[in-house]
Amino acid sequence: MAGSNIRRFKPAASNRISAYFSHHLQSLVFSLGKIYQSPATTIMTVAVIGITLSLPGGFYLFLKNIDAMSGDFRSSSQISLYLDLDIDEKRARALNKDIAAMAQVESTRFISREQSLEEFRQNSGFGKSIDTLSSNPLPHTIIVEPVEADTFTVRNLLGSLQAMPEVEIAKLDTEWLERLYTIVEIAKRSVMIVTILFACAVLLIIGNTIRLDIQNRYQEIIVTKLIGATDAFIRRPFLYGGVWYGLLGGIISWLIVELGYLAISGPLQRLNLLYQSEMTLITFSFQDFVVLITSSTLLGLAGSWIAVARHLRQIEPS
């Protein structure tokens, strides 16, 4: 008897599981059909969600491009050493060899006072004024390329070079970049705050859309409850509706950002030609795309869950 009870139980449990997943699939398709039947509402809702999500997405890509460009600058960080004016060229060249032999130094480039004056004469436009000077005011210069671009290592090397008696001034050419990193860090936190605010806006948009859908289907929900349907059964189509809104809104936001950066790529190519540079725009990677779509879908699910949990329990057969 026990064996027969077990055999009878297994099909029943299997049927319940099959029915459970079957209803989820039906709810998924049914919710998509409901969205398709009201195209005006769907287009407006999805467009608003897409525009809202495209703003933090665009800011994220902007900061990603700034990080990439500043990383390229950092990798070529240099230290400029301006020697004392009393140092002659022979001693300056010997110092250049000593610095080049240091373990933290990749390479050095020596610029004599005469070379510096000649370059300044050619590039400054004050050639005639320079010819009237009684003496050369420019020092011997050594350009030092560190082995590593790590900030801590470069700072230590800068301190060691500055301590040399022959060095009058030691200047890190990428000090401005540290200020840029500080500004970028502030921008990152600002984007995080903006993203949270826009995420809340998406929750409100989807929640309000689902609330209106619940009100429009008030009589249908009453009849469904009268025939014994559970709240979970009634809730599923609305939850999947929120999922569809979030998914479609995420795709629209991705398209908006990609089209925006595509519009910028033309002027950027002309700028590259003018300045003979190789700047390239970084767009969404596959991982970024997955994160964007997943986040928008989860926001849709969360917004619909909040709306359904709040308004569905208020509908009860009298």
C-alpha cells in the first residue's frame, strides 16, 4: 500500500510542478500580449524609461572614456629635472648617466642649455628679443622616464631626484593629472547619486503604469478572486508586465547611448586628423550591456512588485 501511495503521489507532484511553470509561461506571454494591445501606453512608458536610464548610462561611458585617456597619460608620466645654472654641461651629462643607471628609471633624455634656448627661440616667436639677452637664462634639463607609472613609486623617485644638490627644480609632468583624478572621483560619486535617483524614478514610472493596469482590470481581478484564484496567481501577469517594461526600457536606453556616441564619432575622427592623435571612444562592452539590461529588468520587477503588493490587497470581493 505504501508503494502504491508513493506512485500515486509522484504524478500529482509532477503535475503541480508542471502546472506551476506552465502558468508562469502563460503569464509571461499574456503580459506581453497586454503590452502589445496598448501600443501608445507601451511606447510612452518604454521611451520614458529608456531616456531616464540613458542619462546615467551616458555619464558612465563618459567617465569610462576619461579613465581610459587619463590612464594613457599616466603610463607616459615623466619627471623634468631643471639643474642649477652653475652646473656646466660636462657635469650635467655625468649626472644624466648616473640617473639613467638608477633601478627606478627606464630612460633619460638630456637637453643642454643651448638646445633649450634654440627650441624656445623657434617655438616662442620671441627670437629677436632672445638675441638681445646677455646670457642664457635656461638651465640644463634632464627628462626622466620612470620604470613604473605607479603614483607611490613615481613620488618616491621624484623625492630622491629633488634631493640631489645639482637639481634646482624637479617637476612631475602629470601633477595636473592627479587633480583630474580627484575631479573624476567627485564625478563618479555624483553619477552614483544621479543613478540612484533615476532608478527611483524608473520604479515610480513602472509602479504607476502597473497601478493603472490594475485599476483597468479591477472587475477581472474581482471575478478571478471569486472563483478561488490566489493573490500569487493574479500577481504574476502584472510582475511579468513590469519585467517587460524594464527589459524594453533597458534596450531603448542602450540604443540611445550608442546612437549618441555614434554621432560624436564623426567629429572625433576629424579632431584626430587635425591633431594627428589616436583617440577612440569606448562604448558599452558586452558585460556593460548585460549589466544595463539586467538592472533595468530588475527595476521593472521591483516597481511592479511594489505596485501590486500595495494595490492588489485592496481589491476584495464584497
